[in-house]
Amino acid sequence: MKLAGLKSVDGAHEESIWAAAWVPAAEHRPTALLLTGALDETVRLWAPDDLAPASAAAPSRGHALGVVSLSAHPAGALAAAVSLDSYVRVFDVDSGASVATLEAPPSEVWGVQFHPKGSALAAAGGGSGSVKLWDTEKWKPITSLAVPRPEGARPDKTGSGKFVLSVAWSPDGKLLACGSMDGTIAVYDAVRMKFLHHLEGHHMPVRSMVFSPVDPHVLFTASDDCHIHIYDAKEKSLIGAMSGHASWVLSIDVSPDGMAVATGSSDRTVRLWDINTRTSVQTMSNHNDQVWAVAFRPPGGTGVRAGRLASVSDDKSITLYDYS
């Protein structure tokens, strides 16, 4: 497995780019497209092979503060952007028009993820210490899942309780995980909407996580403690750990074949990891500032033969890699 740099776009946004997500191919659009979100309060759409602007429309606006997370609906027509203004904006990918604006006060939202079947949207609610869920038909709130404190946890000096940063659904939709500022990960039965247990092992914020596409119980997590952990989220066990980044690991994604993970770090690099050997097989240094998001292109679409990985950074650039 290896990455090869294909294309970089400097100045892709006017400010730091913190979010990236691929929009799957749809009936009306035969290829996946790349979405990026930045602190300039815009969301932009890019073609999958040459990073040409993919929309004739102006950059999609609608937030009062920077865009920090993006998720595309699995059907490929809609996407959700979350911002530090505590709103989640759902929009039509092709036109940029707003479809729904979801309020998530009393706190900013840091992460967002659609259910694998597209039936619900989950948002990590920052200082509210909860994960909020909406249905995607009428965009009504389903529930708010409180994140309990781990047993025996030291009292939080700030008195604010949990601060939730990241959220991920298992590919079968049965588990929901969320990562917190204190390094713990809460796991829920997403069918019954019940808290199951905490996963422990990280000691600093868990900013990004993703389930394996080939095993619905395996969860990959990235933390400011410089480590990547592999958990059996259902059985509550730490399967493995990988390290190599010199600083915070800000983002993680898993390849569609389930064989590799990619990570982005504040050490300015993107790394490719072999899941079987649990080793870093490649380090890419295309960025000159923190790498806030990495995203593998989903399978499917007309004429798609090669794998793709995208990374975005505080340096305002996007880099596209061939993954093989």
C-alpha cells in the first residue's frame, strides 16, 4: 500500500481549512466530489481528480463562525456542516442551498456524522457533554445522549463535565461512539439509544475516530497524546496501538478496503498505516502547517479505478493523493 501525491491547491480557502468529506456518487452525479470547510465560514466543492472547483455556484456560506466538521449523506445529495456558531447547516451539495438549520445550543458543535443508512444525523455537542441526534426526514430532534463520567474519574476542575469532540457510527448502524476532551470514548447502543461503556487508554483529547468498514466492532481513534488506538468497541477492549507522529493526531480515516488508515497531525504530516502490521508505512510532508482532516474517497461511481485520499491544513491548502 502506498500514497503518491497527485495535486495540491494552495489558497483553496482564505483561512485555515479544518474539515473535509467526500460526497458519494449519486444518480444525477456519476462521481464522488470533495467538500472542504474552513475558518473563512465557507464550504467549497472540488472535482475528484484535478481539484478543480466543482460548483459554478459561489462558495456555500451560512455560518457566522468557522466550519469545523462536514459529513455527506450516503445518498450523495445532501451534506451537513457544523460551525462554532452552534448551528448545524444541512445543504444541497450541488446548489449550496440550505435545506435545514439545526440548533445545538448551549454549546458549539465539533463533529458531525450521518447514520450509514442516512436516517439520522449525530452531532458531538462540545461543552454540552452530549451527542445530539436528528431524523433526516423532517430534521426533528430524536434525542440527546448524555456522556457520563467514567467511574473513578477525577473531578473536572472546570466544573463543566464532559466536553465532546468527535462522533462515529459503526457501518451497521448499531453502535455510536463519541470522543471527549479527557481522552475517554463513550459507546452507545444506537438502536436502543443506551449508553454501554467507556473505552479508555487515551490521556488527551480524542478529536477524530472512524469504524472499520469491514468489521463493525473495530474503532480507530486519533488523539492529542500522539497515539492511534484500535478498539473492539463492543467488547470494550484495546486491540492495538500505533505511534509515530511527533505531535497531536488531529484526524483519522480508514481506507474503503479496511487495510489501511491515514492520519493527519499537528506535526504537519500525513501518515499511512498498515492495519495488519500496525506500522506506519509512509509519511507525506506536502503541508507546511497542521493537518486537520484526512478523507479517503468512498468506492463507487463511474470509471473509478484508483483510490484517493485528500488532506487539508491550516496552510489553506488541499492535497490529493493516489492510494494503491
